Amino acid sequence: AQTVTQSQPEMSVQEAETVTLSCTYDTSESDYYLFWYKQPPSRQMILVIRQEAYKQQNATENRFSVNFQKAAKSFSLKISDSQLGDAAMYFCAYSASGSRLTFGEGTQLTVNP
Amino acid sequence: NAGVTQTPKFQVLKTGQSMTLQCAQDMNHEYMSWYRQDPGMGLRLIHYSVGAGITDQGEVPNGYNVSRSTTEDFPLRLLSAAPSQTSVYFCASSYSMDSYNSPLHFGNGTRLTVT
């Protein structure tokens, strides 16, 4: 079974600084997808960024970017110029092609003014 | 556009009671799913459905039933509530199980407490 591990239960960052959230996964598949979701206090789940495993180029979405290391099975999320609104629980998730999502444990991010 | 609507938002049950969590979507999505979220465990899949009349078990199905009589609705039934079912429950839907090209849309969750 595929597993997703987020080893940092909590992280904090100063406003305007950069923070990196870690995620590792285990799979025997060659074709799969990786995601980062954000869950603010409102509980709404918001897709932040996604990556296809066969694409070597790291995905970016404005201030959010990933460092995808396929051989190491690592998928970290970098948030640049952190804003107060970035404070949330962040979940890493994995999906084999055509299959359902498996989520990590989550990382609670605090942004300090 | 309402998206994915879950009711109720909050619920308190006594051990042994039964109840149904409602989920409806108005996006004509074929794929619907239920997750539970517990501290330190992320979101875990309970049941899912790839279309009307088709359901399947996820990672933690015990104690829960589902049915999919219409494309729009996917209720989750707790048969005999237990304290271990205290959790936040999310319904999610998408056009297909291809989670990359068809991202999941989540409801706002139901916080359930079983005493």
C-alpha cells in the first residue's frame, strides 16, 4: 500500500520569510501524481499545487513551489514571502494514475507577524 | 453554484445511536467519496463511489455504510455510533478518479462527537 509521511507536525515562519514543508512517500508505481492541499481554520480543503511524476520540472504556483525528487521519493513544498493568510494545516497527498488519494498526517503552519 | 454540500455541520451522538451524514453535489460529478480527519492521521478514505449504483470500500470502512442511488447524493450512515467515530468527516467529489486532471472538490466538513 502506498504511504505518505509528513515528519513535521508543526512549523512556524516569520511573515515575508520562506518556509519548506517536507513530504516523503512510498510507492512501487512509476506513474503517479502528488499534491499539496491547504486547510485553513475554516476547514475548507484547497488544492495548492500538483505534480505529475513523469515531469522532471518542478511545479510552481505563484509563491508556492515544490522540490520533487523522484528517486528519493520526496515532495517538499516551499512557500516564499509567507503571508498571514498562509497559516493553515498543509496536507501532502499521493495518487497512482486513476486511483484514489492517500493523504499524509499534515503539517500545521503558523505565520508570525 | 453550491458545489459540495454537507449537512449537518456539527452533530453530537450517544454511543449506539445511528445517523446519516448527507452529501450532495450539483456538478454532475461521477466520483464521490467520504473521508474522516483525525489529529495526526490526516484524511483517511472511508468509502467511495464511481457512479450511481456503484460503491466500494476505502481504508477505514468498518462501522459505516454508503449508497449511491443518484449521481448527486452520497449519504454516509453510521449504524451504531462509537466514541472511536468521533472525527471530522469530509465528502469530496470529482468528474472521475483521475485526481490530477479532475481535482477533488471538498465539502466543508461535519464535526461529529460520540459520547
